[in-house]
Amino acid sequence: MPVSYKVGDKDTRPWGTWEVVAAGAQYIVKRICVLPDKLLSLQLHHHRAEHWVVVDGAGRITLGDRTFEAPQNTPVYIPAGVKHRMANATDKPMTFIEIQTGETLDEADIVRFEDSYGRV
């Protein structure tokens, strides 16, 4: 199973930051921090599923055709092939943990549909 992440990998994006906190042959765990009033792109992945848990603050999640509030401790499963997005509609930073599992764990496995930062 190709894995392109290692512990300590991190990046700054227009919406906040992510950092790999654990990595194995079949999983990646990221801590993702979203700035106030920012959102990730509406996207899907062909080769991986994701589990999200809001650990600090509150988010708003789009999953398929549903959008719902995600206060702290909200767990969400995102199957491969399903459009999804995390937003922070508050005035404080929020953090969620993302666990990726699948046959390919790579940043290239992102198909963007909407993006506030011109990356579609």
C-alpha cells in the first residue's frame, strides 16, 4: 500500500494547518486546525476513507448532500467516493483529528469540487 506521509509532515493551507501525528502501513492520523470563518474545499477521495473527530471547538460538516453542526467529540465516517467538507463558522480556531485508511494514502488523492482559495 503506497503511503506518502510520515510522522512530522505538515503544511500550512489558506484555511489553517495540518500535521501527521501517526503513520502506519494502512493508516495516517492528522491533526487539522481550521482558522475562524474558514473552510476546507468540498472534495472526495477515490482510494481512502476518513474518520473525523472534532477535538477542540466546533465545526460544520458537509457529507454527501447533508450539512450538520459538529460540536466537540462529534465522530464522522467518510467513505471513499463521498463528497465532504469541514468548515469553522465560529470566531475561534477549531481542531479535528483525521484518520485515513485505504489502498492509497497520498495528498494526490483529492478531487476538489468547490474551493474558496482557487484550487479547483
